[in-house]
Amino acid sequence: MLRVQIPNILVSLSLQNYKMSSKSSCYVCQNCGYITSQFFGKCRNCKSWNSIIEEKKSSKSKHLIENSTNKPRSLEEIKIQKISRIKSGFKEFDRVLGGGFVYGSFALLGGEPGIGKSTLVLQAASKISMSKKVLYISAEESLEQVKIRWDRLDEKSENLKIFSENNLAVIIQEIKNARPSLAIIDSIQAINNLEMESSSGSVSQVRSCSNDLQHLAKEYGITILIIGHVTKEGSLAGPKTLEHLVDVVLNFEGDQIGSHRLLRSIKNRFGATLEIGIFDMQENGLQEVLNTSANFTNNENVAGLATTITREGTRCFAVDIQALVNKSFYNNPRRTTTGIQLNRLHQILAVIEKSLGFKLAQYDCYIATAGGFDINDPSSDLGIAISLISSHKNIKPLQDCSFIGEIGLNGQVRKTNYMEQRIEESIRLGFKNIMVPKTDNDSKKKYQNIKILEVQNIREAFNRGLENN
């Protein structure tokens, strides 16, 4: 029998690897959250350098498992209780949440620095404190800094308490002692768990602090709202597991120049997702905008401007689409968009060229939505096409007309969802003409004093959608 003698050096390396695997620690990338059993200078997942640090593993005691009384049940045994909610004091905020904060829920609010996250939650906290107990924990600002913002907002409160602390253990103990209905953490990146060696804001710290706060919310039935920052790419800072951990993920959007702010629901276990609320930033804080369509339409009738009815969340509202088509003096004409994806503009331009024969490849094309509002609804394709054709021909679109429809690659105008709600929103805004895709249903008889223009393709839309055409 042939025997192979293993060198002593290989035996020692195997024992060393076994000892490393049995250690009570692991290595975590602070950029993407990748976990490995040994140290690397470069992360294998996100390829970033010097981002991996050692993290000690937490030991779970066995008696927690042995004393557990939780058992599986059948669906017939499960009784659904009515969900109790906390009203935020803002109708737009409650709309995005699905009716208000749910007791014992864990919510995350993200946004760019200076966009108004702290202002929004402080105003909501003051309104909630008129009937509920609220604890506002400021981990980034001192009590004096919070008071300066409070004086600027000119709000009133009764049961609102401000606490400045960034130690996780002290924060959890204070929440247990105060037992508020709503606890606000501003922000999760500034909180530090002293049991971990990593610095505040790292992936390990954010994940650990969020886990402890989630257990606190579920155990004591306290609603906890945490504020998080966003990265340069626009995503929420911290690991993706943080978004899976919370019940609600909200994103506060806007720009530093304009006054409008959009509160968008990315995830909501208690309501509709992709719901939006619109606010206006003023000197004394944020004011909710109830009539949303009036902020994105001017009821103008000029060449290159068409109005479409888009849908965000559970409601429809009108948005003006502006287009400028100008002769290009360069070999490569420019294509610029604001609020609309550039690929959608290229696709619609190609359909117009093939279906109508316009040589738009020789023209610069600029497209923008009113207020820079992002439109991802394909039903706005018809409005984009009409605005481009109107600017190219220098002819005004049909007066008092809204354009609703998706454009196919062969030039056909396709059906869209929630057509009745879009038409009703157009009627509410005073539009006398509504251009929609042709359907089998006789929708003309349903609406009185309103002219429904049904079109099958983009050529019909061109012939009927412009004045004196």
C-alpha cells in the first residue's frame, strides 16, 4: 500500500485555518456589507480597498431557545386585529404611510443632506405631541441647535421631549423609561454601539443599532422612526439588509434650488408602495400641497407644451411637458431631458421619424417636465410626442386638451391602466378635450360636455392633436 506523508507545515496550516474559522469574529466590508472569515485588503464583492474590518460575533444563550413559547399555528387559528395608527398631522404624510404610523412599526426616512428631513419629522412630532407622547432623540445636534430650528418653525407642543445622545445603550434605556408612542432617531448613522469596535456610521454599526431598535419596537409596541442619509449614488446609506429590516422605507426628494419636496414610499408593509406626498419648503417650515396638479400645470397654450395625466401611487395628477426642437449645426445633435428618461426620448423620436417622416435626426431636442418632476409612467408617451411635434412644426397643441396614452414601437397608441381615473382628473382640472387610445367601450357617452378624442396611432394624434391641422 502506498502511503503519502503529509508535511508538518501543511498540518500546521490546516490547524491554523480551523482555529480562524472557530473564532468568535468575522470580517465585514464597511462599503457593501460583504462578510468573510478572513481579512482581505480588497473586498471581493464591491472591489473597494481597505474597507474590511473585524467584527466580533455575538453569542446567543441557549436558554432563550429552550424557554421559547412560540409555536406554529394554522391560518384558521390566526385572528386579524384592527391596525391602530398615529396621525402625523400632515394629510400628505399620512397618505404616504397608508393612514399614519402603525403602533410598534419600524420606519426609515432617507434623503440628501439639507433637504428637510429633520424639519419634517420635527413638525410632525409637534403635531403628534398634542395627543401622544413623543421622544425626539438628536444624535447629531445639541439641544440648543434643535431649539433654534424649533423657534424658526414656530410650532406648539405638549408631550414632546428632546434628548441629545448618541450612545445606543443610553438611548434604549431612555426609550424604555419614557415609553413614548413615537420615538424619532436623528440619525441612525450617528448612533454608536460601544460593544462594537467599528466607528459610527459603518455598516456594522448601522446594522447592529437597527437590529436592537427593531427588537425594542416590537417588544414594547413603540413606533420608532429612524432618519438615514443617502450615498452619492442616491441610495440609502448602510447595508441593503437595513431596508429589509424596517417596515416602512420613505425617501424625501427635492433640490436645493426649488421649493417643492416629494415624500415617496419605497416600501410599506401597511399601505401602498410608490405613494407620494408633496410639500413646499417655506421660511417657517414645510407646508403640504393638497392640490398637486395646480403645481405642475399652468394652463398655457403655446407651441411645444402638452399636458399629460400621470399616476403616482394611488392618485392621478396633471404635469406639463415642455419640448424644444431646434435645427442643429453640429454633426451630433443634442438630446437633453429633465424628469424623463433619455432612452424614452430616443425611442419616441425614432417612432415619430418612421411614422410621420420628420427628419428629427437633424435637430436638437430638449424635453423637460414642469418643476423637474420625474415621470416613469408610460402613459405620458403621447404627451411627449405631441410636445415634440408641436415644437417642430411651431403649431400650438389643441387648446384645453390633455394627452393620455402609451406609444408602441410601430406608432400605435396603446391602452393604459386606470383610464377612468385619469379622465376624471382631467375633467376636474377643466379640460374640455381629452385624447385617449381607441377602445372597444363607448366612453364618449359616459362623459357629458367633454370631447373624448380616440386615436389609434401617432399619425391620427398628429392630425387631431394640433390646432388648425
